[in-house]
Amino acid sequence: MKQIAVHLAEGFEEIEAITIIDVLRRAEFKVITVSVSGKKQVTGSHHITVFADQLFEETDYSLFDMLVLPGGMPGAKNLNGHKGLRQQIETFNGKKKPLAAICAAPFVFGNMGILKQKEAVCYPGYESYLAGATIKTTPVAVSGNIITARGVGAALKFALKITEFLDSKEKAEKLGKAMLVE
């Protein structure tokens, strides 16, 4: 079973994070929420508090097949400022392991220089942070080992694209149909 780490930082976008977690668990992936905030209780940008499964400091990244970054502000900024997470992203990218980010969070990848010569999308206004990327306007973009999405409205499509990427188009379509995603 593929394992996915969804990272939560203070100020994360709740719809993006919860949608991703929910859809990927429906797709039968093992999804672990990881707090980069030093405590399991993490509050989103709209004052909804969730409890992460574990702290970054207690996470064994060798167990994961993919890293996911929800957006939101200041959540994406807090993800970007976490040196340990950035090191894990760098390690995953070096091994061409899948990375995914939605909304403002693709700017983390852009700031790290890993979007060069890749297609990417982000929340409108953050394009200048995607250094070296070819900016698209589609809801979701897949380029090599990196999946990006524009924002809240693309959260379902983003999670289904991750499902397709890690499993199959058929599984993603079946799940989308069951969830009435058009």
C-alpha cells in the first residue's frame, strides 16, 4: 500500500488538506498527516483545528511514497520556512519520488528551484514564485514527478490526479464517479 505524507502547518487551507486526505484514503492509500508546527494540534487559515497523526520530528520519511503540501496562508509560508521539510522535499525530488502541492504551496517548490523546466500551476498571484516553470492555467498540472494545482476549487481533481498518478486512471475515474465529480 502506497503511503502519503500530507503536511500541516499553522494557517493551512482546510478544504484543500481535508479533501486531499479524505479522497486519498477512499482510494485506499495510507495517508499520514504530519504537523510541521511542533504540536499535533494545527489550526487552519479559517480557524478550524485538526489533530495531525504525528509530528515532523517523529516521522520516518523512508516509509513514504509521496509528499503533499496543502496551500493556504500563512500555511504555505510556514511550510516553506521549515528546513527539515525542505530537506525531505529535496531528497524526494533527487530520487524522482512524487511531490504534490496546491494553491500557494507550489511556491515552496519554486523557491527550491525544482520547478525549472516543468509545467506548474498555483493560486493566481503566486506565479512569480515558480522560478523557471512553464505556467499553465489548467486546474492541475503534472510534470515529471511533480503535481501542482491551482486552489480550493481544484482540490478534488488534484486528489484524483494523485490517485491516477500513484495507481491508475481507472481507479481515479471510478472514485470520481462514486463521488459525483464531473
